[in-house]
Amino acid sequence: MLKNNFKISNIPAVLWGEKSEKVFIAVHGNMSNKEDAVIQILAEEANRKGYQVLSLSMEKEKMITLLAKYSFVLVNYL
């Protein structure tokens, strides 16, 4: 599976799977990270159904701000 590590506004991110118009944004819980096994399992299953998965590593407050402020930019970036 393709796995592209990059940053969005200095926030570490991973884009999993083949390029697609359909994307899931994966949000991990406390004591987890953007590359945990559960995220990889989600990415593998999503990719089989034609989706990519974008997983991000950040604190809750930064996640809310990023999604509220940049959702349009994120969708167009992908």
C-alpha cells in the first residue's frame, strides 16, 4: 500500500492508498498515533473500497482548528 508522509501547516500527516476522489480522515485517540495498526487496517480496507485515508498527528484543539479552518483546502489538496 502506498504511504505518503508529509506535513499540513507543520502538522505531521500520512496519506494512505492509491489516489482517489474519496478520502476518510482518521482521527486517533489518546496514547495512539497516525501510523498505529488500527489506522493501517482502516486504510487497507478503505483502499480496497476505493478510498484513501488521511491520518494526522496533533492535539485535539489543533485538529478542530485545522478541520474548521482548512477543510476546503484539505479536500482540494488531496
